[in-house]
Amino acid sequence: MDRIRIRGGNELHGIIPISGAKNAALPLMIASLLTDDTLTLENVPHLADVEQLIRILGNHGADISVNGRRERQGESYARTVHFTSRNIVDTTAPYELVSKMRASFWVIGPLLAREGKARVSLPGGCAIGTRPVDLFIEGLSALGARIEIDGGYINAAAPEGGLIGARYVFPKVSVGATHVLMMAATLARGTTVIGNAAREPEVVDLANCLNAMGAKITGAGTSTITIEGVTSLSGARHRVLPDRIETGTYAMAVAMAGGDVVLEGTDAALLDTALEAIRRAGAEITPTEGGIRVRRNGGGIKPVDIVTDPFPGFPTDLQAQFMGLMTRSNGVSHITETIFENRFMHVQELARLGARISLSGQTAKIEGVARLKGAPVMATDLRASVSLVIAGLVAEGDTMVSRVYHLDRGFERLEEKLTRCGAEVERVSD
Ligand code: UD1
């Protein structure tokens, strides 16, 4: 199994190209099931989760081709992928496929809307909490679906004549349930109004793509989304938006290691709250044409308290990385996680590098230390694993991160991107 070795101590200087967003690419790919026409997505990142979803969509009957011509984007390669689901050959998403990635559960929306039925295994994904599916069930039921759980599967059936538009207010903000309800409602009869919808940029990206396919969606990006049902959707061409989590991660890596890096092909407006926190920690952040420049020269890292929240709050997907950064601050900081109840698994791994962190309920208290020391550590989930890389960039000696398949799910060419900026990061295959 692969491991990543980081030898700490180098500043980062250069350019890091930012990939298309994993969390936008996944729902966009799933939306291709809503039409028998071809949906072409540009700027699709090359990640294990994307490959896994390609297998899942293929199982439903999608014909998928990756464009031979690769689009040069800095030093990285974005891909253009064509998805054509002329016929849905299977409305079952089996456990063997869905258990590997939670987002694959979202196929329930398009399958139900287009085929009137779906049998989808209850999901797996990162072990960062119980992650139930009650909001999906409630939302789809509001559109008239009959849903029952049987042997680890959700069986969903639309009423005769298809789903029916309705008004539904989520009791809690959920990105995935917003994606699914929005997709399902595009082909429902009548108008659907979703209240307390997620406002994440990825929801807006999905709505833009669905509108390009002929859907009638307004309000995405606010907490009320209105969808006027249409009878069918067509193909479209859409470019996946930049990955704000990858952007924030590298911004924190530069804040940690010091140096001067331009993050290319991204947009500061996607992560205002996180960039503000990094600024307060002592980095200089300036928008450039088509990117962001991050610098930290000389000065130390200041302690900053943060609380995770749904967008536009501080993203939970950057919490672990920010904790990595705070381990070297020159004071005491607090990080409160409000989205997932079990998202502090990186704490004990960071402690192995010498970090001083104590937990009290959903809040971590981080006492900054003057030095971290390399050690073998284990990746526990996708975002936690990259916090160890960030810490490793300044730890003395070697940090060896095992279980890097977590990293490969969400970070494209991580070691290459960091190495080109002067870090000593290498993949070791046993
Ligand atoms: C998405 C992101 C993930 C991010 C998360 C929160 C993708 C592929 N994944 O995950 O990276 O960390 O948003 O920003 O886009 N919940 C329920 N019942 C439900 C559904 C969710 O209680 O039916 C809870 C979850 O347990 C969690 C909270 O709602 O506590 C938010 O989860 P949600 O926004 O649904 O996360 P995902 O869509 O799974």
C-alpha cells in the first residue's frame, strides 16, 4: 500500500494549479442520468472518487468517454468527460459500489425522477459521523415518492405519472440532500420550492448545469431554491468549478511552511471565510487574475479561533487542515466542529508529531508549539489526511503518512503539486 513521505523544513515557492472541484464534479456526473442526451463536463479532476462514480454510472447504463485531448492547465491536466445515458439499464445501486463512496447514494434522485423507481444501498464514505439519510427520505417523500428500507437498501417509487412538485423545508442544511431534491424536482410535475437549502457553490454549479440542460431553477446560492418541473432535459456542456477545498488546503500549506505561491485557476470568492481566517493567522492573500497569491514571510503564525458552519461559514472540509496550521501558532486557538460529530480523528495523529491538542465535546483547544517532529502517522479520512501533510511540511525530519488512499480520493497529484514548489514529498510504494 502506498505511503507518502514528507521531509519538513522547506518553504513553498511557485505555482500550484487548482483542479476542478470533486464535490461539484460528483453531483454533475450524477445529473447526467437525468437525460438520454450527452452531458459533457470539462475540468473534471482525476481522482479515485471520480473513477469510482464512473463505474457506478456505467452500471446504470451510462456510456462514458474521457476525451483523448487533455486540457493543459498549468502543470496539471484537467479532463473532459462525456456521459451518455441513452437507456437506464439498471435502477439498482448495489452495496459493493455505494459503500465505497457516500455521494454515489445521490443517484437516487435522477433514477427516481427519470425511471420512477430506484433501489439504492445505504451509503458508506468517510467515517466522520453517523451521516444518516433521513433528509433525503423526507425530501423525496414530499415529492410523492414512496420509500421503504429493506435489507440495507432504500426502495423508492414515484407515484403514477411521476414525482409531484411540492414545498419542502429542510429541518437541517444538507448539501447532498439539496443536490438530490433539486435534481429530482427538475422532472417533477409542477413547481418545487426547497427551503433551508444548502448555499454551497457546488449547489450553484449543479443548478447552472441543470439549467443549461433545460431545467428551470432559480434561487440556487440562497436558502430558497425554486424548481419548475419540465418534461425532459437535454445534453449540455459545462465546466466544473474550481476546488475551493483544495484551494484552501494549499493556502494553509503556504501559511504553514512560509513562502510565496500563486494558486492558479481558482477564485477567492469561493472561500472568503477560510481565506480571512488564514489572513488573520498571518498570511498575506491577494487575488490575482485567475487565481490567488498566498505569502508568509518571516512573521510567525497567530492563533485564530474558528467554528465550522454551512456555506458561507468556515467549511468543515478545511477544519483538519486549519488545525494542522494552528499546531504551530504562537498562542492558543479553539476549533469548534458543528457539522460532523466525529471529525476530530486527526487530533491523535497530529499529537504524534508533537502537537498539543485537547478535546472537549465538539471543541478542540490547540496550544501552539515551537516545533513538530516527524513520525509515522495514519490517514483516517480524506481531509484529515491532508492536515498531516501540512504538519509534515514543517516537522523536523520525516513524516510518513500511511493509508494515502484517503488522499487519492480527493487530492489530484498532491505530491507533484507540492514538490514543484520546493517541498520534499514523495510517494513510497511497498
Ligand atoms: C458534503 C460534502 C462533504 C462536506 C459536507 C458538509 C460532497 C461529495 N461531500 O457531504 O465533503 O463535508 O457536504 O459540507 O459534496 N445529515 C442528516 N441527515 C441526512 C443528511 C445529512 O442528518 O439525511 C447531516 C449529516 O450527518 C451532517 C450534516 O447533515 O451532520 C451535513 O451533511 P451534508 O451536508 O449532507 O454532507 P454531505 O452532502 O454528505
